[in-house]
Amino acid sequence: SSELTQDSAVSVALGQTVRITCHGDSLRSYSASWYQQKAGQAPALVIYGIKNRPSGIPDRFSGSSSGNTASLTITGAQAEDEGDYYCNSRDSSGNLVLFGGGTKVTVL
Amino acid sequence: QVQLQESGPGLVKPSETLSLTCAVSGYSISSAYYWGWIRQPPGKGLEWIGSVYHSGTTYYNPSLKSRVTMSVDTSKNQFSVKLSSVTAADTAVYYCAGNISPTGTSFDHWGQGTLLTVSS
């Protein structure tokens, strides 16, 4: 498969938990990464290798994967977590890069 | 501190070839696993354009493959992308990015992006 599918938008109350999902057949073979993009800024890596956080990323961000679905969970969402979130992986050949369509997260 | 900085013309006419360069500072371009270009049309999502590996191997988005060429200039510590026969659909913010840290196959460092407009 050459597609990664995400919900277009989700909302979460301040301090609550939100889960963003990414679906794609290639996720059965290749791990997902997640990027956060705030308005007017470049994307920034928040999760790599399914569940690993780069230095400086708060531990309220966590990742998981099962079958053809990868998930990003924000536990205790903060106002600064608003933005667009993109999943990223490889196609079935492992050579081509895929991005999901992005999920807009609104913190209420 | 690793920094990536895109540079380009800002405005390109339809049918022409756009050329963008990404200057890397604070890190040797030869040391990264791979570098890439990603674009984002106004109000839309991210689209991978292509990647160039430390070996020199390149991979391109199949939808752009016939029009894209990526290269690395180690003497200038920069890498570039050329996209030929541009149309209005190529108007986007273009980002360069790299896989520098041990983060698997992720793009862990990004440039700030440069807006490229295709218009006559």
C-alpha cells in the first residue's frame, strides 16, 4: 500500500487525553514517526520508531502501533499542543517516504 | 547546533525549472544517513518530494519522479533539488530535512521552509 490515512480533525478538553490514529498496510512492516506542526512553523518530530521521543519532547506524548494502525496519544493535553499532526512511514518497498494527510488537534 | 536553511528564487514562471538549495551548518552533510525535500501547498498537508542517501542513492516520489533531480555538494555542505516544467500546482512551502540523529528513518531536523510561487 502507498497510503497513510488519518482523521482530519479531533478536539480535546484542556488536560484530557486524545489519541490520533494513522492507518496503512505498510505500518505492518515499517515503524511510524509523528510530527507536530504549529501554525506558521516547520514540522517537528515528536515520536520516532513507533514510541520513542526525541530529546526535549514532553512525556505526555506517547506512541504505539498494532497491525496496520499507529497511534499518537497526548495525555493531559496543553494549549500549546494545538496544531497539525502528521504520521510518517515507508511504503511497502521501504524506499519511499509516506506522510499521512494530517490531523488538526484543537485544545478546548 | 545543527541548522538547515533553504534558499530559492521565491517566484518561478510556469514551465520553468525551479532550483532550491539547503545549506547545512553545524554538521557535516556527509555524516547524515539521508537528506530530503518535503513540500506543503498552501492550506494542505505534507508531500515528500525525494531523499538522497549518504551513498548518493536517490529516491523520488513517483508522482514527481519524471521532473525531479536531487544532488549533494559536500564541498559546500549543502544539497539541492530541481523540479522541471513547473505549474501552479507546484506552488508550496518547500522544506529541507535530514535524518541526523539516531531516529530510525525519521526526519529529525528541518529547515524553516521557503515559499515558492509559480506564476507568470
